[in-house]
Amino acid sequence: MMEAMRCSVEYLSEFSDCQSHSVRIILDDTSLYLTGGDSDVLIFNVQERRVTTVLKFENPVKYLAVSDDKYRLYALCENGGLYNIPLSPHPSLSTFPGNKSPDPVLYTVSDDSIVLKNSSLQAFTIVEKILVTLGFQKSIWSFDLFEEPESKPLHKLASFQVTAVNTCSLNTTEDVINIPDNEKPPVLACIYPEGSTSLRTHNSHLHPHLEPRLFRLLFGVDASLVNSPVILCGLPDGRICYFPLFLPQMAGPRGEQRSPFGVLQSLEQPIIFIGSCISGEQGPQCLVAVGLKGKLLMVRSKKETLEGKETDYSFNEHSIRGPVMCACVDDKHLYYSSLNDLQALQLTKTSSSSEATATESHLPTMNSDSLGICRIVALAGPHTNPTGSVQLLALSLSGKLLQMNLPQGADTGNYRLPSLQAGQRVKDLLASIGNVWEKAESLKHKLQEKNECLKRLNQVMNICSVLLANGGNEKQFSMDKQPIKCRGVARWSSMLQRDYLTLRCVLENASTYTLEQGWTLCIQVHPLSHSQCANMESSSRTYSFPFKKLDSGQTLDITIPLESFGELSLPAKVYCSLVFSLSALLGSEASLHSLGVSQLLTGTGSISVPLNTLTVDWLDALRLEGSFSPSNTLKHNTAMEGIQAFLSSRGVLTRETYIAPKLEPLTVVAKVSSELLKTKLHLSATSSTEICVSVLNWLVSKPEAIGQTYVQSPVVCAYSPDGCTVKLLAKEVTMGNFSSEGPLAVLEIRVESMSMAAACGLHHAILRRLLVLLGEECGNTKQLQAQSLCETVRHVESLYKDLQDAKNQGALRGTMKTNKTSEILFHIFLQLRANPLVIL
């Protein structure tokens, strides 16, 4: 029995006299927060047994609460101001709240700490980073929910209202308490279901909890499914109201909004305490509420019937010695103060039969044991110390802070396992915690991998969308609009006394995206001279350049050779593309199989997106300065070799053996309207010489050096890619019998070389540039003279007839006498180049 057990009492400190209706005491680990109804809040260190900090307010404090993360203290003053005081080190007070000096630190709380000002506020609590306030005004109790204030203004989440009852039904006229004048504030408590994540995360001693079955029966299936904490409020009129914190307003059977607010029971006297006790296999299985005049409510779940039906719950009311000033519970005991004595009531000794037969007018009286301490107005705890005894912290009406140690006994509810069993149980719990932690870490790692994979895949899809919207474009003038493009410049380099033609490619990322690891720049070189060969793929070459990362605004510079098997084949098409490997997206092979998506990688398992297409011709490979090494110089001594080189460059294989040597240089000409060139190239030159120099400079300049001057005269001498000397000339001539509108200024671009391949290759390169430049429709058209046009047509028709005759004779004669055919073809070629048409 408790009577046979004497408890030891220690005086920890002594403060000024307290007002019984405004005393608040909160124990959080080793820190005790208390106020006696004045304007000071004391922070007391239980281990050091001294006050470390004094928080001074402008008005008396009537309510206190600590946030779940223990970093903030909230205080409600009589002026209606709700203050938020950080408990972490304060900028202006480095020792607050962990003061190491022997003297307490005084901290004056300013009005800047007020997060809410409402004169009708009566009580509040903080649960799951939600501030729940209770106010009373005009016979209405108002529950307001705000986001926990980290900055002002507050954001209101929800609001509930309940009509007040004017008076409580008590025994004497002295006990009548009007709610507006009531000194006892409402009691707010938060009930958690046992085993919820929130309960394990936060302080379980600050918020009571119930077994899941009783929690579901009392507060509904919806609150139980989402593990929602339930706010319980004991009003001064005796009603115990509740509402789930995380459930929104629901629709009723007729579509109206149905509030989750409900009334659990009414004790018809002001509520002093709400908590839970009597632990079972799944947690506390009893809800306890205590009234001011000594009415005790115990809500329990009934035992399961023999038929296996679902359990129900019972509301049992008892009577204890009153009036009750304060109360607290542990596993099996209710500790309460009747001002004359501190009592301990063992809740497990109640008789279920007497509870079932008791009526409201004759409540069963429960006998409690006296602890021999009087005038207690506030209790904190209880908790069990390392020695196994129960400790209570109490504050007396005279301001004395007491620590009471209740010895361990059979009726204290403390059951200690043998040391061997306790050690084994601890090992099992630690092993279970380790297994759960490993599984959680593995799932977390897999989830991070999947999220990272989806993030990179989204980035790849965005890049592909940008590239496909622009598409590969062969026109150099539209490349500036592409966010990701590849530029190419032909350059000569020397190695081992030999000159090599290379292509310098620069990948530019002007988009807002980053090309991460997994992307590869692919460059395919297709010589046009082999486009009609049977094995076209054997002549093309592909180069791949993987890179780790290319941020926005960065470039990638690579160089590739343009020769294959020691032979330079011009012109050549260069196809640039970006390839992304899905295996790089999904990570290593082990993680690839773990993600279960390896079956999606069919074929090459990559994504290829075209960039743009470049063309490298004889003008790109023209060398304006320097000299070729002797081993790289190839001169065609005969016209036959030149013809074979020309036909080979155009994709035609010939077996001609001999043509008489031609000692004069071969000349090819292209004629373009001077007015058209000035319009398209935006030339400001006026003299004939300036126009010729500008056009030649445009032809031989590199793409990355547009605007620089390479040519100073209308004659350019250079080396062709095959090592022969070539000459480019530009001259403006006037044709008087060509246009009906009068004389026409024409720019004549001439190529002279002893090499047939060089002359034809350069002529083809010049025509290609003119086609690209003049591809757009021209607004002005010239009226041509019919006679001049007819003569030109008749001349071309005669050349076409000679070409047909030469082909027929070559087919009849076979391969024995082809010299005559080659001479005829060579003569026709010279005629076509000597009398070209004018590009208007």
C-alpha cells in the first residue's frame, strides 16, 4: 500500500507567493519553465538546482507552452499578446538559455516577439507545427488553427466555434462560476494514437497517447487511418470537446459542410486535467479527465467477448476528494492535489461491477493514499529516475519548488525485468532497429536513384526537344539561331614533313541546359566523290567524342582528319549529331538490373539527335600562303590525268589511258550580276576594284573570321589541296547586248590552274557558295534580249548534240578506241566553261 511507503521530499528552490489560478509549470528534460501568475517566467535547471534565466514581460503571464522541437517558448499574457521566445542562443544574450554563470540572466521580452494579439485568448497549444488557440467572446468559444509562427503575419488554417453554457451546475451558490469571469482557464491537450510517426518524433511526455483501438472507437476511423492527433479541450462548463487536427471539414448526407468538431462528455464542472494511463500491449488503454470538484472520468475499451465481437468502450465516472487544484498521471496512478493534501490514486483497483451499476447521482467513491504534502498548486511529471523510483516536481502556494521521490513498489506500477532478460530484450530491440534502419537506407537510396534518373531523363528530353525544333540545317547563315550547334573550319597542319588537311569542329552550347555525362558528339564524314560507289559506307568515316559535362555558354573543341587511306577526297559532307546513351542515364550495370528497365534498351540503347550539316570543298582547303612539302605535291602532267581526277571527284570511275598534254592553264569562269552581289553581300563599295576585292575576300575567308581582310587585290594566288598552284581572278565587265534595259554590269570570277581537278573543284565550290547566297528569291528581275538568249540556247543545244554523239560512238567502239571520245568530251567541257551563262 502507498500508506506504508514514505516519500522523500527535497526543497530545490523557493520563489515568491503564487496565485493558484495562474500557476503554470512545464518540465522538459532538465529544464523547468514556471510562472506564478506575475510578469516573470523562470527557467530552472533541475540538475544544477538553480534559476538560469528570468524572462520578464510587461504584463502578467497566464499560459505557457513549449514547441515540439524545444526551440521556442510561447507565453500568453493578460493583455492578449501571444509571445514567441526562441530558446536557442539569442544574438543579444549569448548565454540564454544555457547560462553557465552562478547568477541568473535577466531577459526583457519586447513587443517585437508578439506573434498574435487577441484580448479574448484563453489558452493555446502547439502540435505538429500548428498553433491552436482558444478564445472566448460574446458567449462563443473559438478554436483557431495557425501555422506555427516563424514570421509574421500568421496564416490561419481553420476555425471552429462552439456556443458556451452560461453556468455550471454545482452544489452551492459559492461554487457558481460564470464563464466570462472564470479564473480557471480551459485545458487543452493533444492525444496521439500509440505507434504513430509523430509520437515517435516528438516528446511523448508532453502529449498523452492512447492505444489504436480505443483511439479509433472514440475519435473515428478517419482520424485513426491518417494517425491524426486529436485536440481535446476541457471547457469551464464541464464539456470535453475534441476535433482531429489533420482532417478537413467533410460533407454531410445532404451536401452541407459537416465539422469534425464533437463533444466527448460533460462533467458539469470545470476541467482541471486530461491525460491517459494504464498501459496495455498496444499502449495506454484509458482516457482520464478530472474536474474541479473531484469528478473523475475514465474511458476504457471493454474486453473482447467470447463470441469474438468487436470491443466497445465505456464511460465510467467516479468521485475523489476535491476541490482538485492540479493533477498528473503515470502508468497506473493519478496524482492530484486537493490543496489540503497531495493524493495518490491507483487507477487499476477500480471494480468493473461497481462501475457498471453506479448511477450519476451516486458515483462510486475511490479512496486515495495521502503523501503528506499540502498546499500544492502545480505538478510536473511523473517520471522514473535511473534507480527505479517515481519522481514528482511540485510547486506550493508559498512558492517552494519540491522534488518528491516515491519508492519503487508493487503498487507503483513499476515492473523491472531480471537483468539477463532485460539485456536480451535490449539486444533484440537494437537488432530490430538496425534491420529497419538498413532497409530504410536501402529504400532511400533506391528512391534517390530513381529520382535522379527521372531528373536526368527530363533534362535529356528537354534538350532533344530543343534540337529537334531546329533540326539539322546545311545553310551556314541560319546556324546562329540554333541554341546548340557545331561549327567547322578546315585547317592545314604539318607532321613528319607532310601536310594534312584537318577539320576543327567546335560544339557550342548556347542553350540554358547543361549537357551532362552520357552525351557524345558524333561526326560523320561522307566524301561526295564516292557517293555513287557500290560501297558508300566504306568511304565514309565516323568519329565519336564523349564528354563529361558541357555547361551553358561553354564550347568543346575537337579536330578530325579529312584524309582516308592517304587520299584527300573533296568535297565532303560532314554530319554532326549528339548521341545520348541510356546506359549512362541509368548508371552502372548492377543498378540497371536493380531498376528493372534493362529490357527497354533495345538496339543501340541510345538517342541520336542531329545538329547541323557542314560541307568542306576546295575553297575551304585552299592555302593562301606557305608552301607544300615535296612529298605532298601532286601535279597532273597530262590532261587525261586531270580529266580522270575531275570525273573521280564527281563520282564517275573512268579507265581512260591517254590524252595529249595541254600546256596552257585550264580556265573556268562564273559570271554574276554585280548589283545582285552587292545586295546580297551588303557591299558598300562603289568602284569596280573594291567590289572585286570584297567578293574574293568573301570566297576565301574562314567562317570564324568573317569581316577580316585576306585579299588586297583582285588576283589571288594560292595552292590547291592537291599541291598545284591556282589563280583566282575577279573582274567587272559590261555586257551591252544581254539585257534589253541597257548595259549590264557583270562580275566575272575566273579560276586558272594547270590541274584539272583543282580548276573544277574550285569552280564547283564557287557555284555552291553562290547558290547558298542567292537561294532566296530576288525582288528585281532583268528583261533579257531574245536574240542573245536564243544564241546562248542554240550554243548549248549544239554542245548537248556533240555530247550525245560522243556517248553513242563510245558505246559502239568499246574500250579499244576511247582517246577520241575523251578529246571530244574535253572539248565540250572547255566550251561549257568558256561561255557560261550569267547569274542574275
